[in-house]
Amino acid sequence: MILRKKNSANLSCARNELFPQSRKSPIPHDFRMRKDLHHGVSTFAPLAGDKRPHAHIIARNASHHTGQKGSRMSKPINDRKVAIIGCGFVGSSSAFALMQGGLFSEIVLVDVDRNRAEGEALDISHGMPFAHPCKIYAGDYNDIDDAAIIVITAGANQKPGETRLDLVQKNVAIFKTIIPQISKRNYQGIILVVSNPVDILTYVTLKLSGMPATRVLGSGTVLDSARFKYILGEHLSVDPRNVHARIVGEHGDSEVAVWSTANISGIPIHDFCELRGHYDHEAAMKRIAEDVKNSAYEIIKKKHATYYGIAMTVKRICEAIARDEKTIIPVSNYQNGEYGLDDVVLSMPAIVGRGGVEYKVPAPFNAQELAQLHESAKTMKEVIETLDL
């Protein structure tokens, strides 16, 4: 008995040495106040070298924020949690890809069809012994406001013969029921829009939510750029990971292939083409750009939907945010004067990290590409003017 008391006292002393802060204080002593440039509020950040498993949760949420009038107090953000709204092909495939990636320890699925969400959660969960520990479950809007990222995939599917813009009115109506459920909870995380037409719906989300433009982004032309790299890699018999090229503008028929800066491991695209025996550049450029633009139509014609490629795109964007990678990708983001574009969302290169769109990269374009970009913006603005926001 004496020995137990002595050990208990020793443990108590050791604990006091390790955690000397007052028991009344909810904030560990090694956190310091800083100004959060992305959210415009004061938060606490861990000192360099703090590797405790939950330090990231404490750091982002040491200060609770009261919502706007009529909204409730926001929950602390959990950096290891993601919410997916919409459990169709894209939503469920995205959930599967995220579970496989091991990025998150909690995934909540929300769908108007609760049974569908429960079924998808169960199906994915049964593969857990072969993957990473993760809690996957069906929930509702009360379960999403502490998620680091809300991924929105809900909406009508594109059918054979339809363009993405044909979905506008149907999906805007759906978003008018979803976004208020998020905004009234004073959500403090990142919204990633995936539903089509993604650039338009990202704009709609931004306007309806009232959130900072840095924290509302869309999947944009990240998938189009991947298709561009893949097709160029096939054309040149080279690993597509060594292809550096991007698609910008609308994720759709007015998208712009940026040939002027395309290169293969630093070698200008035309020079590398000639090294591989291809000299008819104009014909090849036109064919490849058309193949990229029509990829989704071809897939939908054959299997009625696209979902694997976009699911991997969702995973890639979530990686950039969750890991604070500062990666440059062409996500849908708000343009307010850049390139002479104003009050429109387009897929443009940006540095993406924990704060969402952290910096808009001033990518160079030649005169033809810039003119095409303005035409793409004009198409988007014409659609926006038809919406009742």
C-alpha cells in the first residue's frame, strides 16, 4: 500500500512537470495567439515541433466563434473529418477513395435518401480491415459543421447528349436547399463543390453562403488537366506524371488548353514532340484538345456516368487541403479583377492549402489563350445572369 502511494505521488509530480499549465486553462501553455489571415479571426497555433496527435484540432479551435444573427455557435473544426453531401456515383466513389487514402479518421455521408447513405457507409466500412481505421456513417446536417471539408456532389446527373450547362437550373434549385443548411451553422471549414456545372455552382455556393471566397472552391479543371496529361503522355509514350500542362476556364465546352507553357520535364512541348517524331503540331494540338474536352461525353455515352476519375480528383484536392500542401492546381475560384475578369468563378491555377484558395497564381497566357479565357468567362456570366440569387 505504501509503495502504491509513493508511485501515485511520483506519477502526479511527473504529470505536473510535463503539463505545468493551470488546470483551469483549456489552452496548453505552448500555444500562442496569432492572427489567422484566412478566416480573419484570432486563433491559437502550436509552436514548431509540437507533434501531439490532437494539436491540430486544439490549434484551429482554441477560440469558439459566435455566428451571425440567427445562426448558432459553430463547433470546433476537426481536421480529420470530412463530410460528403450526395451519395450517388460521384459521392460514394469519392468516399471510397478518401477512405483508401487514409486522410481522414471520420467520414459522414449525407443524402436525401438516408437508406442510400447508410448502405454506402456500410459497404465501404466492410473493407476497413484492408485499409485505414476510419469511422464512416450516414448522418444529417447536424453532423457536418465540424468537418474540415464539406464535399458537395449532390445534383442531377449529366445524361447522354446533355452538356454540363444543361444541368444549371435543376442543380441550382438543389443547392438552394443545401447551402442554407450549411451557412446557418456558421460553418468555419472549407466547401469543395464537385456537382456540375461546377464553376457556376461554386459561384452559387459563394453567394448563398456568404463565406469568404478563399474557403469556397470547386473541383474545376483539375480532372480535365489530368486527362490532358494522360492523353499527351499516350501521344508521346511518356509517363503522364512528367507532363506539365493544364486546362483552365470553364470545366466544360469553353475550356482552354494552355499550350504556351506546356512542357515535358522542362522541355517545351513542341520540342519534345519532335524528339518523338511528331511534327504536325497544329493538327495534333487540335485533336488532343478536342479529345480532352469530349472525354466525359465519350464515357457517359458508353457507361452513362463518370465517377472514378472525379473521385480521384476529390481525393487529390482534399490531400492538398488536409496536408496543407500549398500545391498549385486549377480549382474553381472567384475572379475579382485578375486577367480583366470580374465577379465570375473560373477554373484557374491557385495555391491550395489548409486555408483553401490561399493565392491566385498569375499564370502566363499568350494572346490567343487569353482571348479564349475571356470568351469562357463571358459564357459563365451569361448563365449567371439567368439565375435568381
